[in-house]
Amino acid sequence: MKKLALITAAAMSLSAPALAQTAVSTTGTAPAEAKFSTVGKEEMFSSKIKGLNITNQTDESIGEISDIAMKNNQIDAFILSVGGFLGMGERYVAVSPSSVAINYDAKAEKWVAKMNTTKDALKAAPEFKYPK
């Protein structure tokens, strides 16, 4: 009985360093050291952009930002929900971020998005479908 307890204790003490080493390793290409950032109040957050109504140059509502597509850690496209009424008949189009001006309106204390286009142009744009 003493031998079994001694063997078990020895096995556990030998495996402890191996367990500790696996706990600190990283996977993939992520750096081992975490880097932290400070975020100011002027920063734009995706939670403020998603759902943002887009107006055109005549202040006509032309759509809503429903999603953000990322590629290589940068915004590749805004996915806009256009057309429809109360969720019926809406469709999605992907637009370049350079086509959308997003600014903070300090007087209204809210984010605003503008595009130089029309509802008809967005309806005629190629439809975006989410990949499966």
C-alpha cells in the first residue's frame, strides 16, 4: 500500500511541470505577450455603428448599417440593409467604407452616417448574401 502511494505521489510530482508548461503556451500565431491599449471617448465602436441609419445628401433615409465585414484586421465593407418596411422585403448590399462618412454630431450627441447615393441606386446594387 505504501509502495502504491509512493509511486502515485512520484508520478504526480513528475507530471506537474509538464502540466504547468502546457498552461502557459499559446496556440496559432498569437504573440505570447499581451499588449494593452488605452481607448479614448472619441473612439468609434462597432456597437455604435451597427444599426446606424444612413442618410444621403438630401437627408433622406436610405438604409441602415446591419453588419461590418473585416479582412486583415481592417473594415472591408459595411453591410447595409436597404429597401423593405418593418423587416419585410429588405435586402443587403456591401459598400466600401470609403463610401460612408460616419461622424459624431456633438449637438445631437449621436453618431450619424451619410452616403452620396439614392435609394434607387442601392436597390440596383448587387445583393450581398452571407456565406454559409
